[in-house]
Amino acid sequence: MLYQSTRDKSLKVSAAYAVAQGISKDGGLFIPESIPSVSLEDIKNLGEMSYGERAVFVFSKFFTDFSEAEIRYCVDGAYNARNFDSESIMELAHLFNGRYMLELWHGPTCAFKDMALQILPYFLTTSVKKLGIDKKVVILVATSGDTGKAALEGFKDVPGTEILVFYPVDGVSAMQKLQMTTQEGENVSVCAIKGNFDDAQTGVKKIFTDPEIAKKLDENGMMFSSANSINWGRLAPQIVYYVSAYAQLVQDGEITLGEKINICVPTGNFGNILAAYYAKRMGVPINKLICASNSNNVLTDFINTGIYDRNRRFYTTISPSMDILISSNLERLLYILSDGDDEYIRKLYAELAQTGRFEVSDGIKEQLLCDFAAGFCSDDETKAAIKETYDKYSYTMDTHTAVAVKVCDDYAAKTNDGLKTVIASTASPYKFSASVLEALDKLPESTDEFSLTDALNEASSMPVPNALSSLKNKEIRFKGAVDKSQMAEAVFGFLNIK
């Protein structure tokens, strides 16, 4: 299995190279040149396996330059009881009316990003070793909240690496900020920027593709890589949990083998739902992929009209990890839907850079509406979904999962689609305690983050994750913020490069 750049398909590299490099030097994203298949018989057999064994099966399809021993080393290091509080790694909660909550937040930072970012350091260090690279790998991350902490935790004190995370100073929850600014580790740094997530993501991509910066790193025995979902090593692990979820539903007798389901995903950067699309293209019986957005509904409009337009108001919402107007992983989908037309992709993204918008062809519009449905909801509707689900089913969910539930309800009411549906539950409600408590009309007088945690514990009866409760007495290591124009200087400062 070789990988191409979405902006230059003549470039063909190994999986190890794609993971180590993170992003192509031409600004494109690495993508497998073909999509492997899984049969119904494969899926039936996967149902009898552990999550780790299912992961080995899926990864063997994409990482063909890795030996089975190397893949097992990566999987065993990531998916274990030390890192996850569930033996199943992910949990499937049967909620109601054929709805299943795919709980992806049982890892060390209580967010779905752990599913990928616990294994990415193993993939990366193995790739670097396979390629014979003798450089320190510098991981640059832009985060809207969850990726940053998950990446910091995954790469903490990993030999031969340094990691720097940029986050929007007013664009993450109090708990997310606390998780990042108290991060332990000798090779980590965290930097707030005065701007939003799109500013952080654009800044990181600009640093990645600047030849002068790359030259300076090379002179100092270093190279860049990424832990954002622009890195294929981040995206591939997300495919696993959709394959695994379907296999588990069959194994549990909730669906029959071959029965189609829908999947609803709250998404901002399009990586999580793109992974579900890959699972569908591999052969998992998925009908509709329901893309759920908050008030930053650029993806909803795109799927429904074929017009991508980021020239709109940016909203700061109670689901901050989705406060994104530039969805990087959409480029991978468009490359697939255009049959690998790299010239077309270059044209679209040149238009986006110059005008802030583009419109895809009628053929791509038809394909989008065939595979995807899309909707969005406001903060008030998000809170109402939290309250209704809590009152009816005694189930407490975070603000991002609630967006998906609301959009899923709207889709079902509009289409009368009665297929069973898996909803990606992307974070523990404790990461957004204030908003969840406000939705439940249980907000205490004290707004101290740990008073809120106690109040939510009383309301939900869910145990407080140790990863969050232990933050109470941790020292804040990283303070202050820089202008978005100073990100390169911040990188050099962190690396002690003159």
C-alpha cells in the first residue's frame, strides 16, 4: 500500500514515510492510493476478537510496510488497561430506539482523540526507525481543545521527540485549558494564541511548508511531523472503531450481519467522519453518514449545496472542539470523489486560499448527497438535547455528543429513516461540566471547575475520571499568549533555535 499527496499523485511513499512526514511538502495530505476491503465473513470473525486484535486486522490493510510484529507492538502499547478504563477500549451504550452511543472517551484524557493519539507515538517512532532517520522529531499541533491534551499525553517523554501545542486562548473549555497548561513531561510545551482554531491550524500548516524553517530545523538535527488528523497515522486508528462497532453490534445480536446502519458524527475538522467513510468504502454496511455541526455550520452547507464558504461569522460555542471553519480532512474526501484528480484539488484549494470559498462539480455534489446527510444546531438546542436525554434515559452526555443527538433526531424526523444508528460520543461530560450542568438546571453557585465536577458527579452518578480530578493540585506550567503572527518564533524559542 503506497500513499499519494492529494496535490501531487505522482508522489508515492510508504506508510512509514507518510506517518513520519505528517503532511506532504506540497501542502497536500497523504492518502492511500486504494481502499482495501473487508468482507462480511471478516466482520463476523472480528466480532469474536478483542479491540486490539480488530485493530491489528485493520492496520495490516493500510500499513503493509510494517511487519505483523511491529503492528502488534504498536497496538499492545496503546490499547491496554494502563491507558483505558474500559476493557473494551470503546464502549457501546444501547440508548433507545435503535440508537447506540459509541463512547470513545475512556482513555487518559477523556476524549475520542485518545483512540488515535495513544498509538500515534508508536507508529511514529517505529516509522522513523524503519526509515533510518537520525533526527529529533518535532511534533506541531493546532488544537480546538481535545487533540492538544491527547497528543501531549501520548508524546510525553517519548525519546527522540519534542511536542508543541497551539490553542486559541479563548476557544477551549476551562477543563481543556487546565489539562493542557498543567501537562507534565520534559519534551512538551503549550502555547496559547490570540485568535481562533482556524488561525492556529493555518499557522501550523504554514510553518510545516516553509522551506526556510525546514532548513533551519535540519541544520539543528530536527524534522517536523504532525499529530493532527492531517497525519494519516492519526486518521487510520479512527477507522478501527467504526469497523469494531459494527462487528460488536453483530456479535451482541443487535443487528444481523449485512444489515445497514447509519453513523452520526459531531465533527469540525472532518477527520472523525472521514474515518467512518473509509469504513463504509472498505465494506462495512453503512447507509448514511450524518455530519453534525454546531453554529459553525460550514460543513452542513457544503454537503447540502456543494459550496464551501468560510466567509461567515465565527461562533464561539459550548461545543468548542467543533468551532472550526476550515475543515482540513475534507481535502481527502474531495480527492477520492474526484477520482484522484490532483490538478482539480490544487485548483479548489487555491480558490479557497484566495477567496475563502469554492464550489465542487455536479458529479461530486451527487456523490456527497448519496453518502452523507448534514445538519446543525444552536447552543440552546444542544442544551435541550442534553436535558431531554438525561430526563428520558438517565444518560448524561457532553456538549459535542449532544449536537450529534439533536442532528440525528432532526434527520430521522425529516426522512423517516428508521435504520439503527451509531452516534459517536466524543468526550466525557466532565470536560464541559459548566455547560452540561446549565443544561440540566443544576448549575451551582460556585463556578470553580472542581465544584462543578462535584455537582455533575452528584447529578449524573458517573464516576469522576481520575485524569480530571487529579488536576486540582497540579501546577500551571504554561501561561500567557502570543499573537498568531508569532507562532514560528514560539517554535524556535521552544526548540532553543536562534
